[in-house]
Amino acid sequence: MNALSRSSRTADGEGLRQSFRIEGMTCASCVRRVELAVGKVPGVKAASVNLATETADVTFDGAADQAAVIAAIRTAGYGVATETVEIEIEGMTCASCVRRVELAIAAVPGVLKAAVNLATETATIETVSGAVAPSALDAAIRQAGYEPRRRAAAAAGGHDARQEAKDRELRHLKRDLAVAAILTLPIFVLEMGSHAIPAFHHWVLANIGQQQLYVTFFLLATVVQFGPGLRFYRKGLPALFRLAPEMNSLVILGSTAAWGYSVVATFAPSVLPAGTVNVYYEASAVIITLILLGRFLEAKAKGRTSEAIKRLMGLQAKSARVERDGAFVDVALEDVQVGDVIQVRPGDKVPVDGVVLGGSSYVDESMISGEPVPVVKGDGAEVVGGTINKTGSFTYRATKVGADTLLAQIIRMVEAAQGSKLPIQAMVDKVTAWFVPAVMAAAALTFLAWLFLGPEPALTFALVNAVAVLIIACPCAMGLATPTSIMVGTGRAAELGVLFRNGEALQTLKGTDVVALDKTGTLTAGRPELTDLVVSEGFDRDRVLSLVASVEAHSEHPVAAAIIAAAKADGLPVQAIDGFEAVPGFGVKARGGGQEIAVGADRYMMQLGIGVAGFAEQAAVLGRKARTPLYAAVDGRLAAMIAVSDPIKPTTPQAIRALHDLGLKVAMITGDNRRTAEAIAAELGIDEVVAEVLPDGKVDAVKRLRQGGRVVSFVGDGINDAPALAEADVGLAIGTGTDVAIESADVVLMSGDLLGVANAIALSKATIRNIRQNLFWAFAYNASLIPVAAGVLYPFGGTLLSPMLAAGAMALSSVFVLGNAMRLKRFAAPRIAAAAGAPSFTPAE
């Protein structure tokens, strides 16, 4: 147990003692509650909780079920400190490798969960905080036959190191493939040419001789087998010795069997039965060459699946012009600190996040919002690192640097989503756990069946068909089917401004039945605007608006801000007033410009003895538009009717139509009165309305929508949306909203555009469909071709599958899966399809 920092054996040597850090305890009753909860977990011998150190020391009687202990503590209402580490792993080639590494890591005491991703070649490990030393994890991975490599702390540096390692591996594969191909070509041409062209066969025997030909084949094939093919032995042999065979094991068994049989036929033919002296050097060499070709194409394709991360990394500036001692100088990006004043010139990338101090410009923020139109930036505006400055120049103060910048957070989110494991992967894991041993058993059975039941030369048939079974059944495609689609799908989503925080959301989102939308800030702009100003006869619009804005300047009501903003936008003056008086629930009044001005609801006008019947028709129209009218009176006469509302975002109607095109029901959750809410719903075509909901009632609203087994996705942006985001099957946060809402969500929409919801759901459907296509191909391919390789079609026309074709088909299966996953890069989002004039939803792949 020396590998554990907080785990140990008990004094009597029986059972494991594990320490857990507890969060949220405040008193002795908390201690008692935790001890009772933990004590009820099966396998727990004793539990002692210390309030001062906030730890629980748990002694297990036999196997330690740490996950059950943590679940019990959390059920009791307290938190358990856990930590997540990522380790890169070299040498994995197939789904069985993934399974083996996961089992090895999971067996380390203190590990709660391990997920290994073949496409990204990483392991994401959740451990009890402080319980597992890095060396214990590394040792477990090495024990399984693979090499761990710690990720660099800095995102960019870590990515560079990974990319260098991948580039190096690609160069080695290219070299080995070239050597193998050059040496295999003569064998293939001479051997297969002799079979295909009788005259060429006679020429070869007459000019070279059979024995000399066999020796030449032996020399060339041996170099291929133990030169470029040595990589398969380095991984496959240890796995065989551990009784845990994997893809490399199948390759070496098949190719070595063909090569070894040929060596015997070349140098000791007398030991073989009569009629079985044949050589299969071309099979062994071609197997190695084709599998190397498959690995090379696979490595290139896997490199393309992570292009989204590469592009995000490329958005980062390399340096910044920072004020130092009164002058602006160029410094490395990592040297920028919070509070530094930075100068941005035309064409520069904004180095880090901050707030503009002086100057103005237009900034291209399409990498965040997906919107191509540059955004104007002036004093007080926020700027984001990685965006591109256009024409002007400005200075700003850095507020977030390094790993805290929005771009760094986006990169982490995309990497986390790409490295996650979907629930659908559980089926693959179950199959691959026994797949390779089953294939070896099938190959052995094939050999014995042909040896004892097959035609002469039985040994030859037995060897060739057994080798074909071993080679064609490598489970590479199974291991790549899910993670490659996730990588490409989440990368494409990031390009569209949709960030999946975890893989489960990617799978769950496609099953959405109801999309529940918060109104303010989600359907609407989130800021009131003056929408209507109708003046009575004899009054000037600008004069009335100026007087009303002058009075409202002394009010803190949101309506006041909208009126003042409208006056400023029209260049109207805000005048000095006196005698300001606010009547709560009614309105305000004051004197300004030598006149009495009153602004308020109809009941305020009635209190003042001013009739509003003259605007009855217009008020009815506003009511149908879900706008509440206010009235202004000047010197006791009704001067104008005013309406202020939170306007619907321009893209909201299109987004609602897009969701309907996906076959979804749309619900609105709002605190508005039912009449107003239903008017908005009717205007937008929303199917269900949950109105008059208090801020803390949104969770209950989500639960009600979920009745009947419906899957509900909730979209919100405010602090009060966080509980509902967490309660929903999938929570989608508007990226322009609060940090709390974003942290509570499963999916983040980087722009405030509601079309991102339709994008996310459509992409989720496309990605899961792509995964299912890959899995169908991988499983159906093996299920159909293993029997063919075993020779079941031989009685029907003498059809057999040669080991060479088996190797080519095996390589093709992985390339097919990768190629299919790459189709997601061409996913046409709803907004893109609509912009192109195509139907709302073009291919979702």
C-alpha cells in the first residue's frame, strides 16, 4: 500500500483503511449522521469521523467499495472531496486495450472511476482526493503493458507535447510502412504472379529455382516480420504472457504462424506431411504491411479528428503589448498578469480577457458567438482573448489570464467532452471484454475442424483459415467507433458555438421531447426597450418623450431606464426637474420645463382624474402583443400612451420553428401573468405555457413537464435558472448569462442566439446516429466475416478468404469507421441551412 498516500492496512493486516475528506459538516450531529450513513454500507467494518480535520476514516472488511461510501455520504447531505487526473497512454491499438487499461486503473485503491478514450489516447481518472499517488496509477498502466505520460500543466504546452508525440509516431509508422512495402512487393509479385500467370511461373522456376526463391522470400519476409513488424511483438507477446491477448496478439499469432510454417517448409520440408509443403511468406509479409498501412491511415485520420482543438489553440495570441514603466512593450502571453494595461492595434488578436479603458474599435467575436458581424467596443466594454481586432485601436485592463480566460475554459470543455465516455459505450466494453479470447478460440476451432474434417492438404487449409480468422477479427473498429464520433461531433459543435460539458449530455440531448425555455434573457433580449409612444392630438412626440425621460431619470424602475435610453438614442435632452414624487404601484410625477408631468398606469391617471378612453383601441392592440401600456399627462391633460417591453430576440421565432421541425414540443416558463405569457406564446407558436412561476418554482415546473416519461431540456441564463438547469435531463445555458448558470448546465451556448439549441439537438442526433452506424459496421463486419474466414462458404463453390485479404479488410474497417466519423465535420446546422436557402434541416451528418 505504499503507493497510497491516505490508504493503509489495519494493524491486524485485515481490511483496508481509507480516509475521505468530508465537506459541509458543521457540528457533532453532522459527525453522527455521516458515521451512521457510512456504517450501513455493505463491507464497511468501522467508520470514524473527525469534525476538526473534516475526515472520515473507514475500515473495510474485505473488498473496499469506495464509490458506495461516497454515495452514502452524499445521500446524507455532505460532500466528498474528489479529484480528476488525466494521463496520456501510449501503445493502445484497439478496444480490448482500452478495457484492459480501465480494469488495471480501477483496481488501484482510491480510484473511483476510470474512462479510457482510444481516439484521444487518454485516461480520465476520478479518485478520492489525496488517496492515490501518481506512481500507483503509472505502475498499474505499465503492468497492463502500456506506457503512461503525464499531461503538461499548460493547455497550449500540453497540446504541443501531445502533437509532437503523435507526429513522431506518424513518422515512425511511415518509415516502417515504407520499409515493409519495399520488401514485401518482390515477394507479392513473384508469388502471386506465379499463381496468376503460368508462363511467369515457369520462367521463375527456370531462372531462379524453387529453393533459391524460398530462401529469398525467407530473407525478405524475416526482415519485415522482425523489423517493421517488431512493434506488434513488443505489445502482443507480453499481453499473451499475461493471458490478456489483444489486437497485437492476434497479429503476431497470425503472421508468425504463416511465417513459421513457411520456414519449416523451406528448411525442413521432410517434417511436414506429404502434399503440405507450401510457403506463405507473402501472407505474413502482406499482413504486416497492410496492418501498418491501416495504422498509418488511422493515425492520420485520428489527427484530423482533433482539428477543432488545434484551431482553438491557434486562436491564442503569442504575445501582448503591455504597459511597463509608462511605455508599451511586447511580452510573452504567459507573462501577462491580471491588472496589466494592454494595447491592441488594428489586426491584432486580443491576448487575454479584460475591460476597455480607452479607444474604440470593432472586434470579430465569431469564434465565440458564431456571428460574423464585428462588435463595437468602447469604454467599459468587455473583450475576450482570442478575438480579432479590426480597424481601430484601444487599451484595456486584463481581468483574466492564463487558464482563467474564456478561451482556455472553452478548450478545457471541448477536451473534456471529447475525452468522455457515452453510456452507449458500455455495450462495446462488455463485448470487447471477451472478444479477443473468443476469436482465438474460434481460430483454434477452425484449425482443428479443417485439420480433421477438411480435404487434403488438411494442414495447409487449417493453417491458412485459422490465420485468416485471427487477422480479420481485430477489434480496432469497435474501439474507435464511439470516441472518434464524439471527438468530431463535439469539435464541430464548438465551431458552431455549442460547448458540451460532458458526453452524457451529447447522448441524452438527442432524446429530448420538450424544450423548456426561460423567458427573460432567453426568449427575450433581457433588457426593456421603449416599443410604443402614441401622442395625443396637439402634443409633439419629441417634447413629450423629453419631459417623460426627465421625470423617469429620478426613478430606479427598469421601465425608467428604457425610456431614458430611448430619449438619448433620439438625441433629446433630459431636463432638470423638481418636486419629484413616486407613488408606489401607481406612478411618478414632477415639475419640469414649467409644466406638471405625471407618468403611470391607467389607475394613476384615474386617481388624477384624467381619462384614458381615447387610447382604448391602441391599448387593446398592445394587450394582444403582451405589452402593458403606461400613460403620460402634461398639465393635467393626457399627452401620450407609452409601452415598454422586453423585446423578443430577432432569431427567437426562427429558433422555435427549427425546434418544431425537429419534432419537439416547446414550453415557456415565466413569472409573467398568464394573459401576457399566453400572448407571447401565441405570437411565437410555443406549445405549452407555465406562467406565474416564482424564481424558486422553476424546478417544480421542470418536474411537471417531465411527467409521462418525457425528456426535458431546459434553457436559461440567470442565477435563478441554475437549479432548473441542474434538475432538467439536459441543462443548456446561454453563454451570455451568469457564471452560476453556465456551471450548472450540461451544454453552453456561447452566443445569446436561441438557434444554438436547435444546433445542439440536431448535432446530438447526428452524432449518435453516426456512432450507431460505426458500431453496426464494426459488429456486423466481424459477425459476418469471421465465419467467412473460417471457411463456412467453402462447401458452396470453394470460397475461402486468404490471410492477405483478411488483413486488408481488417485495415479497411478502421479506416471506414474513421471516415464515417469525419462526415460530422460537414454537419449543416439549421441556421446554416436556412441561410443557404435550403430546407430548415438539411443532412444532419
